[in-house]
Amino acid sequence: MTEGLKVGLELTKMYEVEKADTAQVVKSGGLAVLATPVLLAWMEQSAFLLPELYLTDQQTTVGVQADIRHIAPTPVGMKVKVHVVLTEVTETKLIYKTEAFDDVQKVAEGLHTRVIVDKKAFMTKVIKKKDAAK
């Protein structure tokens, strides 16, 4: 299931902070700086993109745990480089070291865990849950 995925694989992705990405807009704070939930989403997206290069069309990953420290603010207009490194691979679990840097300094670091799932089986569970809630 994890053929080709190995410890040490890494991916770097660039983002630019827009007004829509600020704590004020996403309601996670009151200042016009990069919001922690947006930064976490960027880290998750980067971790999601890496295994997609190795999985079958029937597989994907879902995030199950994140532990990040947002250590410095980033203003609107500044670029942010998110870097993820695969640090552990099991049959279905992927653990990443994540870091983010703006044009001046490191702004975040942490760990993120994703699980490999079969798309159809996963969505079948989702539909059953939705139907059960009716």
C-alpha cells in the first residue's frame, strides 16, 4: 500500500498570505496576520500532496492529527514556504515533520499524521453515517 513512500521524502510548497487568510477574516483572532487555521491547512495540504504521487487512483490520505506551534506572525502580502518531510511510514500511517518560513523567519513547526484510505470504502462510511443521522 505504501510502495515508493519512504522516510526522507519531502515536499516544499509556496503560498502567499492574502486578506482572506488572516485571523480577522477566518475569525480565529482579531489581527490582520496569517491565521493559525490557514497555516495548518497549508501544512496539511503540503502533506496531502506528497503521497498522492505514489498512491493508486483508489487511494488517498486523510489527516488525523496535527501538533503545530505557530511561533511568529506573517503579514498580508508576504510569501510562506511550507516544507514537509516524511519521518515515519507504516502500512497505512504517514507522519511528517512540518515547518513554515516567511520571507524573514521560521513561523511554524510541528508534526502531522495522515492515514492512507481507500476512497470508495471511506466515502461509503461517510454516506452510511449521513443516512443514520436522518
